[in-house]
Amino acid sequence: MTLPVPRSAAGAVSTARHDPRDDWPAEARAFRDELAEVYGVGDPLPDLAGAWVARQRSANTRKAYVRRFRGWEAYARSAGVHPLQAKLPLADAYSRHLETSPTLVRVKGGRRGETAPVGKPLSPSGRAQALSAAGSFYTYAARLGAVASDPFAAVARPDIDPDHSSTQGLTPDETARLLEAAREHAPRSYALVALLYLLGPRVDEVLALDVEQLGYDRGHRTLPLRRKGGRVQAVPVPPLALDALLTYLDGRAKGPLFVTSSGRRWSEPEVWKHLRVLARRAGLPQADSIKPHALRHGFITDALDNGVPLHEVQDAAGHRDPRTTQRYNRRRGRLDGHPAYKVAAAMAERLADRAEAPRS
């Protein structure tokens, strides 16, 4: 079968061409343009990096890969090496650089999006992610013949404790105090904290929602959370969270689920800052460092403590591997039953006995 050839009105064969880069996600196009300003449009790196970012299935992964690769690209350029000509020694040096290099932190009172290199160096897991992201790029570049091999393939990855998490967990009483503080502060605050704790989502999964997505399925009010990897999972909204959400929406039926006073979608940095305000109101000891993930952490830990089977908690949290879910349980048990408590109790009793004993 012969397919028809599109022709212009005058009968001539159309010479209009479609640029495949127009089909890339916004993150990939923006990163390609960013690199083109540095290397020029004739250099292969901008298109190669843009295409690599475009292959990632979720917006969060694309953003993370751009952020991680940007650090490696800047490091290679500062060493006078084009990223496509980098070898193992430079990749090894970059790995050591990450151990001490300060991270970018948002400038308080600065311009929107302004950052400064004043944060703590990346954690072992953060360094592992940075190295893996760079390795992913070179695996893709090698597949296309742009480089001979991945210079990060032989770089040693940091040792990571599978039971360690930098998230500072909350006790059920601390979570209750945070919910109370949010309820007293504003309907939006209460709805946010209630959803983050009672549904156990990642904060970006909640902020990406629109009001129209509040659905109904066989007696349940539901919200579709877009999990890692791009898959969508509908989760039920329990009555406590639903009441808080409907009170906050107050009849609003369109637009982002959580908005600012100007109607703009609430951003992650703003939520982080707001959550710490609420935590200070609640008198929480970790108020200055609390993260939204602490509420997801609390959801998983409290569900396991209340006897919910591991596989059900795993499904509710959107974890692909049960070991990820179990890590929360092991970490909790390791802290609560740590020998330090028994040793300290025994020593406190001994010190009390010595204080009461008559001195000779």
C-alpha cells in the first residue's frame, strides 16, 4: 500500500519539518537550552543531555537528573574538561569532591529561586544518587556512540545503611499536636497536614493535584497520587482528612488543590517553610528541621505499629519493594529498644543509690 504524500496548496511537496525536540518535556527543553548557551548549538552535549532527560518517565526524576547532572557538568567544566571527554580519574575526583562540597541552599529574603553554596555536603545516599545520575547519562551516551564508555562505571559508591533515614520521625503525640496547631492556624494548614499524615503521600504528589481530581469510587472519596515512575494510584481519603479538605475548599471546584492567596499552586519550598511554622506553634523539638516527609514516615510507622500487615502498608505507601517499607519498622524498633536506654537506666539507679548513701 502506498501512503499519500502531503502536498501544499500549490501541489508542491511540503518541505515543512517537525523538530522532535518540541515533543520533549519542559525540563528537557529547558536544560538543553541552558547547556546550549554554554557550549553552543553545534556542540553535541546539549541535545544529548536533553534527550537523556526527556527519556525519564516522571517530572520529579527529570528534575532530579537535571539538578544532579548540572553539578557534574559544572565540575568538569571548571577542570577544563568537556563532559563527553571525561575519564575515570576525573569521575573519581568528583566523587571525593561531593564529600566536602557545600550544597546549594535557598537564600532567605533573596530573589525567588536564589540559592547559595552554604548547605551541608550531600549525605551518602545523596552522593550515591549524584553518581548514579551521571552514570545513567553516560550509559545513554555510550549507547548512541557519543562516548566510548561510562567513566562512572568503576567509581566506588558510598556505603549506605539500609536502615538509616535522615528524616526525624514524630511520635503519635507529636503528630497530634501538629494537627491541632494546623487546625487552629487555618483550614488550608489543617487540610495539608491531615492529607500528608493520613494518606502518607510524598509532598509533591499532593501539591500536583487539582480539585477536579477529588473522585468517588464504590463509597470512597479518592485522590489519584502520581507515584515515582509515573504510575497513578487512587487512594481513599478517610473522613478526618476529607472533612478538613472540604472545609478548606469551601465549595471551590476548580484549580490546584492547594493554592496561595493569589491563586497560584502552592510550591514545595513554601510548604516546607509553613510546616516549620506550624511545628514551632506545636512546640515540637524538631521544629527547625522538620520536613513534610516526616508525616509520611509517621503514617508508615504508625500503620505498622497498629498491626496493619506489611504488604498493605507497602501498597498504601506506593513502595515497589517491601524492604523499603520494612526499613521504617526496623529503624523504629532499633531506636526504641536501643541498649543505651537500659545502660542509662542502670547507671541512673546506681547514681541515685550513691547519692542516698551516707558518706564516711
